[in-house]
Amino acid sequence: MGVPEFVGHECDGCEKCVAICPGLAITLLDYRKDQARPTVVIPYEFSAKRIKKGDTVTVLDSEGTVLGNVEVARVRAPREADRALLVRVTAPADIATRIAGIRVQEPWQAEDAERFVRSIGDDEIVCRCERVTARELRELIRSGIRDMNHLKAVTRCGMGACGGKTCPNLVKRIFREEGIPPEQVADLTRRPLFMEVPLGAFAGVVAGEAPIHDVPRRHATAAHEGGM
Amino acid sequence: MSAQVHDAVIIGAGSVGLPAAVFLAEAGVKTLVVDQFAGPGQGSNKAAIGGIRATHSSPAKIRLCLESLRIFSTWKEAHGDEIEWFQGGYVFVAYREPEERSLKKLLKVQQRYGLNIGWLEREELIALVPDINREGLRGGTYSPEDGSASPMMSSAAFYRRAVELGVQFRFGERATAIIHRKNGVVGVRTDKGGYATETVINAAGAWARPLAQSAGLDTPVVPDSHEAGITEPVARFFNPMLVDIRPTEGARNYYFYQHKPGGLVFCITPDPPVVGTDRRETSEYLPMIAKRMIGLMPKLANIKVRRTWRGLYPMTPDGAPILGWSKALEGYVHAEGMCGQGYMLGPGVGALLARLVRGADSAEDRQILEELRPTREFGAEETLK
């Protein structure tokens, strides 16, 4: 089977396009039998044991928003689909065009993690490289600091050998625990290199070899640079 | 516009604005600071590498930085904040006759202003910095009273002190215009509102020029960018800032030092200058400076680079700041064009501005202001910055 081609009015609802799209991006709507309650064929990449004809499933739009509960009319595993199932549901016309998928996760699993996560203890180390504790950060946040770069300036949190790969999310969690809305918090600036690299690697010097000496180009006359 | 009238409004909570706010508040001036970024020192201050020296060639900069050195070196004792002040001195190295000649020529000027700076012969310099490349080394200047501190920690400290003194801050708010009538300032307009004041200090660094233009003033400040980096911290193995003024392809001088916690902080001056306000790091400068630093100190090949960044230098045509009351607009104070030296000039400039705004400027202040006056001819380049 080659690249599927959409042929407009010649479409006979064979469902091959739904089956072959690796991105699960295609759903097929069929209004031929019922204009008010069309059928929708949805690609589904989970075990056949989880879904069967007659089940009620929750359908979602492309953003994951719940559209409603609908009944499964048919489940089949065509040869063209790479282990995906094609699930046909019947849905009211007002939501049918927006259906993009079937919810597989139980609702509680998608709830706000805050309920299940304990708060960070004051003595716990948030930035392991620079050994910054939650207490230090909390005190600064309580003093009114909302810019993570400001926290970094005072504590070095995020400036260690790891390049700030761990602590920024923990710092954001402490802000949340302190009741600061995320829109009030300025994220810290991330700087390369992200991992430590020997200076010699940038100069073409291999360990153990003599360094390369640069040849100055011209005499320094009126240096006009500032800085230093 | 808020109903409260502020004695002074500072635009920019950076290298200049923060210490100015501290000294104004200490003198009882009710001050408001407005900054477009989310916190203190988030413009170019945090991009400074932290070098502080009084050994310039301009008398005004020498005097301002001598005051800065006093403030930085005594800050922890006076106010308790750690700012990582370290008095390691500065060394300008000479490997060739032309550099030796120009450095020695400048030395005479600097010594005339009473600066503690002298010439180190080759062996003396090797004794001071044992790991320096000895091949071709002739000597260098050494000014032991210069030093370094953490720009980030000192801006946090100045901010903390300013808040303690009652200075108000508006972060994440961009000043868009100076409001003025009949040749006098009446307030500042921002993207979120406005503030009434008869005194406005433009300390907006690389972003100062459009604001000056909104007041009908044009200050010749053009930002260009330099890139810097820092390594992992290691045990101390040398004290001074090392400056190498030999130009090479793509760059003029470069310099580096070991800061108080032990990391090497380094910076290079691109040639030609990279004009604009883009602050995104590039991948070009690190190979350039790595080669040169290892040339100057071969053992650096093994030290690990941790982070790089890029910062803006608000340049004036003659490389010197623009400072003082505007003659054209009453109530407007220029604190613009620090030319990449805002961090080391900041406390000295801030203290002077506090005296100026209160009408308490000294005879020495007036000499500084005469040299840095906004109405000067921007012709000659400085001998060596």
C-alpha cells in the first residue's frame, strides 16, 4: 500500500487511510446512514483486551478535552494497521467532527499531582551542585523575590556543574507551595554549555600535547574596548 | 499616573541604578526605580565579569572607580552581605616591544594621579603568576589595589539595602517616555502607567538612548556585545586579573581572572564590534578565547568550561560615560554610556549622583562632571581603557 490519496467524493469509507497513518491523525466520519448520528472511526493503539463492541468510551478532542461518552459499534484490526485497532463509534453530529481519540487513562491519574506530592522539607537540598536548601529559597521567596535569576544571584542555585538540569523544577515547586501563581515567577536564564568541557577542547589541544600559540596580528594602538 | 510624587525616579535597576538608589535613599531622597526586567541586575549587570579597577587613564574614571573600590571593599563589613570582594590586582602583560612601550607610557599618566601601579620585570611577573607562559614574556603593569567582586551578589546586596532604606521598585515595567513641560521633567511614562517626579535619572544602560530621545535629548550611546564565560571552581593558583592587549584576527584584547570561589571568569573583545542588543550566546568566541588563554597559561587546557553568556556594552564615541544634569531639560540626569564599565563605575557614579541631586556635589565631583559632561565634543579615543 503506497501513500494514501484523498479522492474526495470518490471516498467509499474503506478506512485504509485511518489504518495507515502512523501519527494516528486521521478519523473517518460516515454520515451515509444517519446525518444526526454519524459513525466515527478512530485509530487506537492499545490492547484489544481493553475495548470491545458495546463498551461506552469517553471521547476527546485534539487538545484532550472531554467531548462526551459514546458507544463502541465495532472494533477491528485490519492488515494495513501496524498493530493499531480501528474503533468505530456512533456519536452526535455536534461532537463527531471534533473527536480525535479515546481516553484510556482513569480520570484520577490525570488529576493535579499536588494532591499526591508531599511538600519539600526545609532541610532538603534543592540544588545539589551548590548545596542550596529549600529553607534558603523559601526565605528569599517570602522576602518578595519572584525572579528565579535573582534567587540564582543570591544562592547560586542552578549555577553548578550540572548546568541547572535538576533544580529549576524544584524551585518552581517551592514557588507553588508558597502560593505564588506561576505567571508571577520569572524563569531562570539557561546558559550553555550544559555540561562541562575542558577549555583545551575548544582550542584544538588534545590532553598531553603542547598548546597552540596564537600569532598576534598587529600592534595594539588605541584600544577602545571598555570592560575588563 | 499614580498620585504619589517621587523625589527621584531612576530608570534601570542595574550597575548604576541600584547603588544610586541606595545612596539617594541614605540621603533621605524618596526614590522609585523602574526596570523592564523581572529583578535587579538583569540587564547587563549580570553579564559583567566582576573586575573592578581604578587604573584607567581618564581622571574622572579613576576618581569614580576609587570611590567604587572603597564601597565594594567595605560593603560586607558595613552591611553584612557577601559580595565576594577579592583584592587580587590587575596585570597587563607585555610579550612584545609595542605593548611594553604603550603600557609604560600609560603608567606614567596613571602614577601621576596617585594610583598604586608599577612595572613588573619578567622575573617579578613570573613570581606573581608562576603558571604564565614565559616564552617571550617581557613584563607587565601591576596594580595590587584593584580587584573583583560578584556582580550578581553585589546587585542583590544593593537591592536588599535599597529596599531596607525604603526605595520602591517596579520590576517588569518598561519606561517608555520622559514626560516634560516647559523645559522641565514632570514624570515618567511606562508601559503600565506613569510616575510623577521632577528628577529622573536615566541609568537604562544599553536601552538608555530611546528614553533620552523621548525627552528630546540625543545621547550618543550605541550598544555592542561581548561574550564571556566561567569555568569550574578550582583551588586558587593566581591572584590578579590578567589582561592581554595583543589584537588577533576577530578580537582585540581578552582578560581573565580567578574569582573568589575559584572559577576562572573570562571575556574577549570582538573586532569588529558586534553592534545591537541581541544577547544570545554564539559558538564563535569560545574557540577564539580558549586558544589565546591556553597560549598565555598552558595549564588551562585542562580546566572545564561551565557556562558562557553575552552582555551589552553601551558605548559612547569616546569610550567615556555621559554624566550629569542636562542643560537642555531641567530635572533630567544623564547616567548613560558606561561603555562596559558600569559595574566598576556604578557605586562611584551612584554616590556622586546622590550628592548631585541634593546639590551637595564637591569641587572634585564638579571636575568629574566637567570631564563627562553631556555637551562635550565626542572626538578623541582614550589612550587605553
